[in-house]
Amino acid sequence: MVVLLTPSALESETVQRNISYALGDESLSNRLIPVIIGDSHDLLEDRLPWIFKRLKTITVSKSEEETEQFKKVAEAIKAAA
């Protein structure tokens, strides 16, 4: 499960429920892929679920080349499959 994280997404109850579901569902074990969209500095550290610090989090920012960023996401999805 890929979770796209933006400041708005972190405010969403639906996103929070989906994250909780993915963390608690045995079939999704080690398959949650957090992707920060934009600059990670835009997200307040205390708003990120603590478990994301233990997961491989990918950041898709404006400063990097798009192709490389999408490769990172694709590789993470492939590894979780």
C-alpha cells in the first residue's frame, strides 16, 4: 500500500484510518510504503506517524529529477510485492 503524504493528507481522518488499517492487517505486513510529496520540511515531524521512522520512507521533491524519484517508488512497490 502506497501512502502519499502531504500536509493535507496528514490532516485527513480517512488517510489516518487507512494507515492504521495497513499497519494492523497481517496481509499488508511490510507492504506499507510512505511517500512524502514535496519537501519533507513542509511536514511537521510530530504529525508523521511514529512508525514511519522505522519504515523506508521515500521523498518525492521538486528538486530531484522525476524519473529517479518514480524509480524509487517503483522499486519499493516491487520489493513489497
